Amino acid sequence: RGAVRLVALAHVSVEAFIVISFLTGLPFTAAIMAWSIWYGVRGFRRSAEWGPYLSSKGASTALSEPPPDNSGIAPAKPALEQRPRE
């Protein structure tokens, strides 16, 4: 985006530069934000852990099903036990 503006600043009129700055400003930023939200939601929908909750079936059916098998995930380390002070 910056390179396009720099080239426009060097080679076109002020009015054309203002148009290019507008076109590469808000619409470009809005498009990148929309894509990033879509990409994040798509990633969650494809995951084994969150997919059932975000599917088109809805959360009500996903909550009635048993949770997915997480046997491949290592269990969390237990907290250190605190000993009584002597």
C-alpha cells in the first residue's frame, strides 16, 4: 500500500494522489479486516475441538454430544502441593 502511494506521489497529480490514497485507505483496511475475521472463524470451524460448537447444527446439539477424545493431549501438570510450615 505504501509503495503504491509513493509511486503515485512521484508520478501523478495531487488530485490523483488523493484518489489513490482514499482507495488504498479505508476500503483496503476494511477488506483486510473482513478477511482476517473470516479466516479466524474458518479455522475454528475446522478444528476438532471447536468445530461442533460453531457448526451450522448449532450449539444445542453440540452440547448434548460427548466431548471429543483428547487422548493425544498430555495432561496438565498438577500444582505443587504446599507443605505446612514447621
